[in-house]
Amino acid sequence: MRSRRYSLFQVLFITLAGVAMFGVVLQMIETVSRAEPLNADEWLEKLTSVIFVMGTMIGAIWVTLQLALRPIRRLSERADSIGPNSLHQRLPIKDAPAEIAPLVASFNASLDRLEAAWSAHRAFSSNAAHELRMPLAALRAHVESLLPAAERRVATAEFDRLGRVIEQLLYLAEADQDHLVCKEPFDLVTLARETAMLAAPKIIAGGHDISFESEIQTYPCKGDPLLASIALRNLLENARKHTPQGTRIAVRVADAGVVTVSDNGPGVPEQFESRLFERFSRSDPQGDGAGLGLSIVARVMALHSGRSWHERQRVGAAFHLAFPAAADAVVTASVQAG
């Protein structure tokens, strides 16, 4: 059986209240022992005054402790709000009680080290991806010029895979920022339609069908349209790669600003669902992906204060992107496009 844990507030309150009650009881005993015998009315009057004094003291103790512990609660709430995307924040040491100021200073120093390590990690990923692009292109051209046709196809496929990994690393570095560098208005319906149109030739060439439908004419958003387009494009690329030929891929924009990419393929393996949006997580370890696409989607949506999720269907899979509307957004009536 687990032992109950008491907070500092509870311990101090119970201790001080107990001391106050003990003092009042002692005072009452001393008063009674020195006085003449009391009748019932005098006893009631004395008891009422003792209860009043005890209640006043306990109330004063409670208020005093609440005020004394308020800065600690504020520091706790501030610490709880610090995450991977807000490592630049620090706990205000001037607001900390003297007894816990050294602990706050140590916590802030830990955040300094963590922020430096995280920044170095992001810089390395971005720089490595940039530096690999040109040598890879040169190596590809050289290798393809030397190999016979049969071997060239294998090499080309491998270079394509490496190119996609580098591209995803660059996208991840772009999305792995603390806040949106670019904040501009864009129309979600237009962005979804154009992204679907740009992806359509590759999807159709792979033997798939694609359609676009929107319940609304416009849905004003604010953020980075390039990153939002990358998130949607990653979902379309996933649907193309993980479904057989003849699969129908549908893009749909709902009136609540939710973009859905669905298909009638085999769906997502049940054992993989809990890891879908984790980095370097792949349903097929032998596949040609790096396992970064959906993690980029999740990061982009977090930057836009939106969310992404997967919905299991009777047939196929559906991925949803929920974008918040711009503050002055006015969503208008329904339209469809094939």
C-alpha cells in the first residue's frame, strides 16, 4: 500500500494549527483553574470565545501560508510551461523565496546547458543536410555515367532515397525552430488545392487516383504557408508510397479548417499507430523512407498551434490536420472540385 504524501503547505498548516489549538486549550485550563466555579452560561460564553480565537488563529495561519507559498506555485507553473520549443525561458530568480533561490539558479543553469546542446543538434542537422546536397548530386551524375543501364536503375533508386532523406532533414531543421519565423496570412483551401495539384502528376504516374474536395470557399489562416504545404505534401507522399496501385487518395477541407488526406489502401498497422508521429519511426524497416515525414507534420502543426492525428477507418487510413483560423477570419460557403 502506498504511503500518503503531504505537501509542505499541509505539514506547516497542521503543525501551526496544532500549536495554536494547544496554546488556547492550555490558556483555557489555566483560566478555569484560577477562577470560581462557572455556571452553564459562563461555560458557554467561555467556550464560544475560545472557539472564536481558535478559528481566527487557524484562518490567519492559512492565509499567511497561502501568501508565503504563492511564489513557489508561480515558479512551478512557469517551470511546467517550459518545453523543447521554449528552452529560452528561465525561472525568475527574483521571485523565488531565499530558501529555494539556489535551486532555481541551478535549474536555470541546467536549462542553459540543455538549450546549448539542443541548438547545436539542430544546427548540425541543418548544416549536414546542406553540405551533403552538392556532393550527392555530383556523385550521382558520375556514378550514373559509368554504370550500365541495369545497374544504373538500382543506383538511381538509392540516390533518390538519399535525396529524400536529405530533403526531410532540411524540412525538419526548418520546422524545428522555437517559433514561426514567417507569419503571413494564407488561405487554407487554396494552399490545399495547389499542393494536391502539384503532387498529382507523381501520384497518377504511380498508378493512383487523386481527388480534391472542399466544404468551404476560403479559410483564412496565419503562419508559414511553405511549412503548411510541406506538412500536407508529406501526407500525400506517405499515401502514395504505402498504398498499392489503383488506390484512390482524397484531399478534403472541412468547414472547421481541418484538412484530411485519406485513402482506401491497407491502412496503418495497428502495432505501429502509437509511434506514427515519432522521429525515425517506420512501419516497414525495409522501406526506402527515413521515418521523418510524419514527425515533420506534427512539428509543423504544433508551430501553427494546430494538431495532427490519424483516424483508423474500415478501409484505408485518414490523416487530419487542424489549422486554427486567423483572428479576423470569415469562413464562407461550400464549393467542390474534382
